[in-house]
Amino acid sequence: MLQETRVLHPVRRRGWKGWFAVRKRHLGYVAFALNRLTGLGLVLYLIIHLVVLSLLARGPETWDAFIELAKSPAFLLLDVILLAGILFHGLNGLRVILVGLGIGVHRHKELFWGLMLLAAILLIFGAWGFLVV
Amino acid sequence: MKGNGIQGISGAVRWLLQAVSGLLLIVLLGVHMIANHYIAAGGLRTYEEVVAYLSHPVVLAWEVIFLIIVTFHAVLGVRSVLYDLGLSPGTQRRLDRLVGLVGIGAVLYGLWLLWAIT
Amino acid sequence: MSEQKVTFRVFRYKQGDTAPHYDTFTVTVNERTTVLEALQAIRRDQDGTLVIRHSCHHASCGTCGMRVNGKEVLACVTNVLELGTPTVTVEPLQNAPLISDLVVDMGPFYETFSQAHLPFVRRSEYLPDAEVAEGVPFHMRFESCIECGLCVSACPVVASDAEYLGPAALAAVWRVVQEPRGTEVPPLLDWVNSEHGCWRCHVALECSEVCPSNVDPGGNIMALRQELVRRALGLSRG
């Protein structure tokens, strides 16, 4: 009886959209969503980066022309965004490793903010390094 | 669960490999970025500068190890994200084969490129 | 006691509907009115077809779990005015089959949970110095988990992976590892060490945030993982 009735009862599951449904959710959930977003973003970047590197195989003229393009403000802005993504994913990833092994579980929010402070500092230094050179 | 390939390893070991590769990447990527974009004059290397940079064996070795570890972490990460969708066992096996091939392909491509320009 | 009118936006669904909809009701509440009481008032005075489920009215049974303003709570202890919103949205738990209106089928939840061997009691940590009666080795207490399903509704992985064991069952396995009480532990560890076991948790820890009963399922899962890693590295008795 129960088996039959269950078939008629729809299961409300958000699917992958649930990963990013952060309204009313707490810090850990938001960190998870951002880790996933930055991770996928970085995979996309990795693919693009590896493809762009193939220009090296086309010789100095092609590569050097690309390098000139890569010094444009638009590119530099994208580089800063990339750096922010790298720092978030790497430092929050460190937190995921620690907490995932049962270390700092009950102080995971403080750990998050401490690591994000470090990320902000590194981002400022890193971005300054990109933009000033 | 005994099986072939990625599924043959236990969940704990897979997780540990992702964790360890992540930690290694903090160092590998950190040095990669500093060496390529902060030490290099102008932050970006011209063709000649790239060839010169890669002529040092330590540099070449570092970039190769970096490539392998980052590809591994990316592949295992994407696999994990897709597994979260709740895939059927058949789809899981096909996905494992696919990501494995993509990963190996990416590393081979990188090695070829390094060989082509040095 | 001062009274105030509050608008309730309530999720409605009857078997056969193509899609759910929301009905709006106005309820007069005071400082002590809970969401469950407001729902009961709606059912009694305004719409007898509203389907709700509850039992103890004091957060012990776990029956009245639902989402209020988007967050998983036990309706019986959720104060309406403390929510602070002029409109209160009430919806059923996520990730469970919907029977009607605010009631979900907890069958699948219990099926998974029962595979964790239903740890219901444990040695009490609250009375270490109290004298025990003759013939009783130590004091016991009920486990904190009331199997309300709030954690499973809140989990982002359960949202996308129907086979994920979920925070409630995984936390239960950790409790069995802590106090086996005759249950065989290795098969349970194999069960959670699987593709859809504790490694599918991505440390969102929302389960522990919404748990109304101090179970800390997230913390339990991390402890379980630590134990599995120890065993994988040969640092623990296997």
C-alpha cells in the first residue's frame, strides 16, 4: 500500500540548483556554494589557459602578439578576478580539509573568516603586483 | 567496493588524494604564479623569455608536476560534482572513463607543448 | 496580551494537482502563538482541508518539521511574532515525497535511517557522579535525534543526489561506532565509506544549523570521516 502511494507523491528536490539556493542558509552552505562555483570556474579557466598556451607552438610572433593583448586593462581586471577565485578556493579548501577531518568543526566559522582575511590581504598584494608592474 | 579504476579506490582514499593534491597545489600554484607573473619583468613572458625560463631543468620539472597535480585535482573535482547529481551505475562508469581520458589527454598535451617549445 | 494579525502564505498541494499553489490566510496571534498553533487555527476556523501533522507540541517527537520563511524548523516551537516578518511563508520539508499540503512521506527517511541500526539510547554523559540503582551499571538516556528530517531537507547534497545517505543516517552510524551496543560496526563503516556515503558530504554543515535537538549531524559526519581515515591509514583498530 505504502509503495503504491509513494509513486503518486512527487518528491520535491531542487537538483543542482539546490547547491546555490543560499537564501536563509548559513555560512557553511554559502562557503560550499562558492567553493563549487570557484572550482568550476577554475576548471573553465584551466581549459582556456591550456588552449591559449598552444599559441606558443605557433612561434614568437603569434605568442608575443597575444602577450601584448594580455597586458590590456580588461585582461588585468580578469586576472584580478581569477586571483580572487584562486585565493577563495584554495583557502576555503584548506578549511574544508581541516573540518572534513574533524578538526575545527565547531569553530569553522571563525576559521572561515580568518582565512578570508588572509585571502583579502593576498588579493590586495597580488592585484597591486599585477596592476602596478 | 572492489572494481576497476577510480571506483576501485575507497571513498576515504579518493577524498584524501583530493585533499593532498589541493594542499600541494597551494605551493605548486603559488610558486608558478610568482615565478611567471611577479618575477618576470612586465609580469608576462615573451616567447624568448618563455623558452629561457623553461630551459632550467628545475623549472621544467616544477611545471610538469604542477600540470599533473592540477589536472588530477580538477578531474577528480569535476567527477565529484557530477556524482552529486546522483548518476546511475552505468553513467558513473562511463563518466569515470571519460574524465580519466580527459585528464590523461590534458597531461599529454601539456607534455607535448613543453617538448615543442624547448 | 496584545494581539496582532499576521498573514500566512501556506503551500497547498493535493494529489492529482499539476502544480502546487499558495493560499493566504490571516490569523490573529499573540506573543506566545506558535506557527503550529496558527496552522491549527487555520484548519479549524478557515480551511478544514489544510493537511498538517503534529504530535507532542513540545519538540520531542519531530513530527511537525516544515519550512517557515525558507528555513527548516519544528513548527510547534517556532514563535510567529519572533519571526519578525509581516507575512509568514509555510512550506513542507524538501527532498521527501509530498503527500498533501505540509505533510511529506517520511518512509524513505526511515528506510535509510533504519539501515544505520536505529541507535536510540546511549550512556548518559550528564550524570557521571550520580548513584545508580542496584543492578544498573550506569545511567542511560535517549539519543538526541528525534528523526524529524529537518537536516535532510536542508542538505544541498540530498537536494541533488537521491542516493546520498544523508546527515541523519550518517550521524546515526557515528553514534553506533561510539557505542556499538552489540551492533557489528565494520559493515556499517563499509556502508558509509561508499560512493554515496559520508564522502559525498561537502561540509555545508546546514544540517547542524537546523537541527532542533543538538544532534550536530555535521560534526558526527566529520568524526565518522576522521575514524575512516584513521582506519585507512592503519592508525585505528579495524
